[in-house]
Amino acid sequence: ILKPGDATVTVKAEATDNADSDETYYTVTVNEATPNIEIDESALEDLQYDGNKLEKSDIDDAVILSGAGDEYEAPSGKWTAEFYKYTSDDEKADLLDGTSLLDPMDAIAQGTYWVKVTYDGSSDEYYGDAAAVGKVTIVPAALTAKVENYTGDYNGEEHDLAEWVRNNISYSHGGTPLTDDQKESLSITFSDQENGGYSD
């Protein structure tokens, strides 16, 4: 038997001088194998915030799917990923066995989430369904200043350099602009060789 499924085995006994012939039937069942899913949490512990929700493609490299061995067929089905808000490690077992009361959510804001990877074996003739659960953490995005030369003429009035800098700051990942509130919360310091430092 080379594939999962049922097979009927027939055992026949030929007639002898002391016994009649007889037949007995047995059913042999070969179940689908369970694929192995590994989630490399070390690769998912510092994903930087970029304003977009996490997708399957963001964790592809951290999910390792394998079958019964190199000499056997590899899993041919597809897997999906769902994200849940992390509160405690106690939630992992319930997510894995499907008894969790947590609802899937978009993983966008910085923080720690559960990711549940589910393998769909419905189209795989060798492997059945499987699941694995791991943690993923979104960390704050690094900021980078888009600094250009500022030129202004002296007119006896204050030059609002801080406001100019705030309007030229963007997130380094994806170029997502800062909101007005985020710009106002920036602490900005200026300095030059002649007049020392200034802050806003």
C-alpha cells in the first residue's frame, strides 16, 4: 500500500481431506501522515512597524513545513496564517487545539501577537491537516530625517526651524509620514559652531 486509504486483504484456505475451503477478509487502513510545522520565533521577534498589517508573506521565511522524510513525498498543500493578540503563554495550547476564545485580528500596531499557522491537507493525498502556534513581535519603526539645506535671511524674527524639521521627518520603513500629533511630540535640538545649541 503506497498511499493513505483502505485496502481489503483476502485470506483463502483451500479445501483439504479434513476441511472445506474458506475465505476471510480483513481491512487495512493507512492514515494520512501529519506534516511538521516549525515556526522560527527568533526571526519574528523584531519586525518593524510600517503602518501595514502583517500578511502571510511577512512570515514566509520563518515557517518551515516538512513531511515524513527526504525519501517520502513532501506536503503539497497550502498553509494560512492568522494573528491574535498575545496576553500570556497560557493561550498557546488553546489556540493550537482550537478551543481558544480569542478572535483573529489585524497585527498592525507595535506589540506581541500570536500567529497560528494552519496547513490544509484537503488537497494533499499524503498529508492531513496540521497547525502550529508561535509569537511575533512588532517593534517601533526607526525614524529618519529627510534633511535638506535650510536657507533664510536674517530679519530680526525667529526662524521656526523646528517646524521645518518636523515637516521633513518620515518613517524609514515604507516612507509612512508622521501624523501631526507625532510631529509635535518630537524633541529637536539644533547647534552650530558659532552660537552653540538650541532646542525645541
